[in-house]
Amino acid sequence: MSTHIETGSTLEREELASRPAEFDVVVVGAGFAGLYMIYKLRQLGFSVIAFESADDVGGTWYWNRYPGARCDIESIDYSYSFDPELQREWQWSERYATQPEILRYLGYVADKHDLRRDIRFSTRVDSARWDEEQRKWRIFTDDGEETLCRFYVMATGCLSVPKTPDVPGYGRFKGESYYTGRWPKEGVDFTGKRVAVIGTGSSAIQSIPIIAQQAAELVVFQRTPNYSRPAFNGSVPAEKKAAFDADPEGYREKARWSFAGVPMERPMIRTFQVSEEERLARYEEAYNSGDLLAYGQIFADAGTNPEANETICEFLRNKIRSVVRDPETAEALCPKDHYYGTKRPCIDSGYYETFNLPHVKLVDLRKDPFRTITETGIDTQSRSFTFDVIVFATGFDAMTGALVSVDIRGRDGLTLAEKWSEGPKTYLGLMTTGFPNFFTITGPQSPSVLSNMVVSIEQHVDWIGACLDHMREQRLEVIEPTPVAEAGWVQHTEDGANISLFPRANSWYMGANVPGKPRVFLPYIAGVDRYRKACDEVVQRGYLGFAFDGPGGARCNDGVICRLQPDVAVLLDTFAELGLPPLETLSVEEARREMVNANAMRPPGPEVGEMVDGTLPGAAGPLAYRLYRPATPGPHPMVAYFHGGGWVLGGVDSDEPMCRDLCVRSSAIIVSVDYRHAPEARFPAAVEDGFAAVRWLAEHAAELGGIPGKLAVCGWSAGGNIAAVVCQMARDAGGPKIAGQLLLTPVTDWDPTRPSYVENGEGYVLTAALMRWFWDHYADEADRHDPKAAPLRARDLSGLPRALVVTCEFDPLRDEGAAYAEALARAGVDARHLPCRGQIHTSIPMVDVILSGAGAREEMAAALRRFLGVPAAR
Ligand code: N01
């Protein structure tokens, strides 16, 4: 694609001289991202120019020269992997390198690969226009030049545009003022000065101990205390270096396929599965590791379960209290308004100890807010301070700031700022619809700031390079994500954020630090590994969700990547890694054992008031039941619950977390009733037992603490089949009265040709083969369309109890559930259908594991409350 201009006559030469310079690609920024992008494009034979507003390379590490600035991901990890020779040549002097050393490193890389020759320094890109006719970008820089390019890449970093400090009186101060993110090259001498630092984020926490060493007086103005702990910096740990040196590529590959871009395992166990003693021992070990990511590697639910996270918070608060001698200052430094990790935590070198120095003071702005900055210092509501220097460590307009601050206009003149006015909308955080051939390295909705940035940068650069190479090979000129793909990705990133604790904090991750910025979670949360997998899959599926055009033709394989809820996808991957044999290849005994073993590992569900085991008379002998009673004063309405398991597996306790959850949320007694299982007792034993049990429960409600006449039925899967059939039997028998039926992914028919059987027949735990195995054990072919086996086939569905039918998108039984809801409604029954997006057959009952199912579980409980006339609980 390189542009070759042949010079001819004088006239032609003059005309050419007035034309804008043209390159295949314009890159903006010369930090970690820009430098590698230039290198990659050059390797691939594309012509490239980069614009950089600074006078040298470095990006973040050029601007953030404040005292104490250093990385907080270990240097071995926080370095490029693309050049094996560089990895051998460059030796870091410290575990966490200082800003000057990282800047030297980037300078070294630029020299080694002669990258500066393609960078125009001290040049800022002001605006960019997509020229539809030429199918090129026109880039306008502050030196008055225009540059034409086919592809435009913003490598401008996530934390590069300082937020204007929103402090009253900002600008009035006549002394020296500095902003950490724009620190003067020549440095600042604080010796003997009275200094104010505003902010207690990472920049402040790193700089405060060093400033305190020089200043005569230091006052720290804190609005929100942050979680920090010692970095235990020192030389590069020998063990880590040995592991890296032994197999650099293997080490890097592990990082690429890890959760955060640093070799580590995802934790499997949950906080409350271990004793308090063990938990504290693990927290202590993490504390002593000096590893920023340590608390994310202990328990699987630290980022999602508030009670679990609170145990980390309190552990760290106690550490602060143990270091800071003045109890009032210590308490003010203890974060109490956000969960650990929901605002970026820090690691430090002597931060809390600094507050024990006699000349260092903390002002808690929550108690004594700013009144104004004055010409000589700062006034709070209760005091007046005089300073020689004010340091603003007040943060950045993160993730989107650098992108929307350039006037970028895509198709039809739409600006990026307009398009993102309610929050960024991207596909993979790499591109955005309406802005063809425009790429963002570590853009919003990619892992970026939640990962080791260097790993995420390399992945994006590699992806973009491969994409451009593919386009050249296919003679394609234009690439743009489709609206469908983009909407799907935005949804997917939101789904991830919504099951985490992140949205609860006022953080820059949420855009909450900049007044007026939309409150939207900005990065991608599900991990570097899952993200890389999605990006790779997009390519493997013929660039799913991208539209291409050019001399090679127009093409588009439209669609959505990552349609499963993020936690469901993790669950499926975990199952796949376990490599368990499919249930249908086992004997019934083996399958039952497998299920018992699997159930033993799960969280139990919420506490209920009481659990009572008993027996009741079934159709052919006693049946076990387990009654779950709410903690609220009774009597309560009752629900007869039938467990899942394909009529073959399970028992009164096999759906225990679901029963507990329904009990707590609906304030009803849930009675999980067993029934005879196949193949020992085949059709219609299960439904006859179900009906006998419901009759008995209706008759004995008062004895059990229930309210007579207030009885609903509920069941999951085969249990949903039993619940539905029992309602028909009760109607036909003239009683008992059932107030409502709650059917969770029920079996309502036998027809494996339905689209959901075909689409979801494999890969989503309940397979078509397993369903056939269940049916084979349960009912003869001849009986499978009997309405007592297939309630959907009943001739008359009128007069049945009110219903909620819950179906899951990736479930073979989805369509028969939906068909039943529809048929009930057609027959005049008050029936509602709740389709659950991105869920599988087995995910909704996984209380405390599949958090994305919580909304459906709440709706189920709400339906029970409605059926039974219980006022809204909780
Ligand atoms: O910025 P921040 P930062 N009145 O936004 C306070 C990365 N980084 O430059 O929390 C009073 O975190 C604000 O208070 P509040 C890292 O990802 C990495 O420190 O909004 N206070 C907060 O305390 C980091 O997260 C390293 O209530 C005001 C502080 O200023 C990100 O960069 C080092 C205020 C801003 O903290 C940003 O860090 C440095 C006001 N009007 C940075 N406005 C490494 O170690 C703001 N604040 C690699």
C-alpha cells in the first residue's frame, strides 16, 4: 500500500508539493503503544508516521515525572515481549522500576529500532476527518499541516489527559503549582517549603513520602482515602528472574493467557469456604508479597461478593491502624466508602509512615471541605493554610479523555464526542461504528487499565497489524464494525461490570471523577485471557461483526461475539477444563454419584430461618421432603418444589441453594419434595408422586406452619415438567387449589427437532444427547406425547393456575418452554414468559456462582409473591 510519488515536470512537482503528505497509517502517540505500533507497521511494510505532542518518546512515562513515580506491576512483566533480543539485553535494576528507568527503556527501544525517524515530535493532532470519497482519513496537526492516511490509530493512552482540578478558586494561587501528570522536566525542589498535595490516588501516594523528605511542612488534602500497602520494592526477585530467563516465551505466553496479563492462576475457592484463621493467613501472605494483584488471586468472589470483599477491606484497615500512630489520622486514612479494588488500589513505599512525621498533616475534606484556593494557599471551611507550593494529584479524564479531546469526525460528520456522549460504544474496544479504519489501542471496553498495560498494548497492536495485513492481501480498503456487533459488545461489557462490585464506587473506572462525564464502566472486566480469546475468535470466524469494502469486494459476516453471560462462559470453560465424561456415557449409579460430588462443592445459598426434613405419603409409599422456612414470623404461604435431574438424578437437597434463595426472596415456605426416580420407577411414577405430595401439602399446610389455601408449585427442568403436569392433574381432579406455577426451564414436550435442540444441543451442559438419555430412562417412546409426560400436548390448557415460565437462551429446552408459556396464554391463563439472555439450562439455580442469574431469581421470587399474595420482601 506504500505511496510512491514519481516527480515529473516543474508544474507537477509544485502541485505535488502542495498536496498533503500521505501514509498508509497515522499513529498518534509515542508511548508503549505508539512505539510498538510503528515497529509493527514497518515490519509489515506499511508506510507510517506518528505524531507526538511531547518532544520525545515515553507517553505516560514522559509526562509523569513526579517524585516517586514508578510502575506497580513488576518490571519483568511490565516490558515488551516482541523482541527476544531486547528481553535478553535489558536488565531492570529494581523490582518496580522508577519513571526515569522506564523512560530510558523506551528510549533504548526507540534507538534500537530507529523508531524516532517516523515520529514527528512536538506536534499535536487537533482534528481528523473521514473523507468518504477518497476512503481516507485527513489528519490536521497544530503545525498547520494536513496528512492523508488510509488508517488512523490512536495510541494516546488511558490516563493521559489531566482532569481540570475542580477545586473552587483553581488558578488563583500565586505560588508554584504543579500537576503530577505534567511534571516539569527539570524537577522541583521542595527543600524548606510549605507544600500542599491535593489528592490521595496512586500519584499522590507515590509522591507524598518523597515530598515529605524535603518539605518543611506538608499538608495532604484527602477527599477519599485509598487502599494502599507496602510494595516491598528492592532488586528484581531472583526466583522471578530465574523463571523468566528459563523460558521467556513460555513465561510471556502464560501472561497473555492470564486474567490480568501477569502469569497467575484464577482462584477457584470462595472466601467463606475457608476458616477465618486460614483467610487471615492468606491475607497476611498477600500483604507481605508486595504484589498489587495479590488480593485478586486468593478468593474467586472477592470482586463480586460484598461480604467477602469487606473481609479484605477490614484486614487492610487494621494494617493502616497498626502503622499510623495518631488514631484520628489513622481512622481518616481508612477507606470506608468503597470495596477493595473498585477504585484503583496502590502499593507504596512508606506512605502511611509519612503521616507519623511531625511536619506532615492530613486534612480530611469529608469533614472539612475546601472553601477556596487563595492567592497564598488554601482555605477549608474551618481553617486557612499558607503554602509555597500546591501539587495537584487530582487524576485524569480516563480512557475516553484523550480520544474525545481530538475533534474526530467519522461518516456524515459525526464527532466521536457526540457518538460517545452517553458513554463509549465500541466493538472490542478497538473500533467504533461510523468511524471506518479508525483504531484505538487499549480503547474503552478493552481490558486496558484492568490489566498489565504492556500485554494489552501488544495484543491490540498485533491484532491491528494482522487485520491490516489481511485487508491488503484481500484488496480491501475499508473496515468498520457493524451496529449489531457493536451493540452486542457494549452489552457484553456491561454484563461483566454489572456482576461485579465496580459500579458501586465513584471511581475513574466509572467516569465518576470528572463532573458531567457519563457514569459508565469503562474497561473490560472479564480478563485478558477471555478478551484475547474473543478477539481471536472474531478473526477465526471471518472477522465476525466487521464489514469490509474495497476492490476485493464487499463482505460482512455480521453477528455478536460473546453471547453468553460472562460468568456462564467462565463456568463452561471450567467444566471443559475438568474434562469430565458426559453423563449420558455413565451408568445411572455413576451419574448420580457425579451429581452428588458436584453439588458438594457449591456454595449453600443464603441462610433461611429453619430447615426441617420429613416424609409424606407419595402415590406408592413415603417420600422424603425438606422444608425451608423463612426467618420472618409465620405462618407463611407454601410452595411445593420439584428438583431437576431428568427424572433420574437428584433428591430433596439437590436444588438446595435455589430453594433457600426462593425462600428468602419470596418469604414463602419452600418444600422440596422427592419423587420416585427412573429407571427404577418409570413414567408416570414421578408425576403421580408429585400430585400426591401437593395434595398432602395442601391438606397439612397449617401443621407445617403454612397458610391453608396459599399453595404454589415450582420446579426446575424435569421438576418443572412435574409441576406443570401436577397443575393439570389438580385442575382435572377438582383440587387442590394451586395459586400459581413457576416453571424454570421446564421439559414440556419431547421433540428434538425444535431449533433450540439443534442450536444448543451441544456445549451447554444439558446436551441433546443427555436429554435423550433422560427420556429413555423415563418413558417409552409411545408415552412421550402423553400430556402427563408432555404437558404442552394437553388438549385443553384453560383453567390452569397463573404461570411464570423461565427459559434460557442457550438451552435445548428453550423453545418448548416458550411454547408452553405461549400456549397457556392462548388458553386464557395469566401466563408470563421470562427469557434469560446468555444463560444455559443449569445456570439460574447456581446461586452465588452465576451472579448474572440474580435478576431472574428475583423475578421468580416476585412471581411467587404475586401468586401467593405476599407483599414485596427485602
Ligand atoms: O489519579 P486518581 P492519580 N477535590 O484519579 C482527588 C495510574 N497510576 O493520578 O477519589 C479533592 O487516582 C481524588 O479524590 P476522589 C493508576 O491507574 C499508576 O493518582 O475523587 N480531591 C483522588 O484522591 C491510577 O489509578 C501509577 O474523592 C480531589 C485524587 O485526587 C491512575 O493512574 C502511578 C478533587 C486523584 O486520584 C490515576 O492516578 C500513578 C477535588 N476536586 C498513577 N479532584 C503506578 O504506580 C480529585 N481529587 C503505575
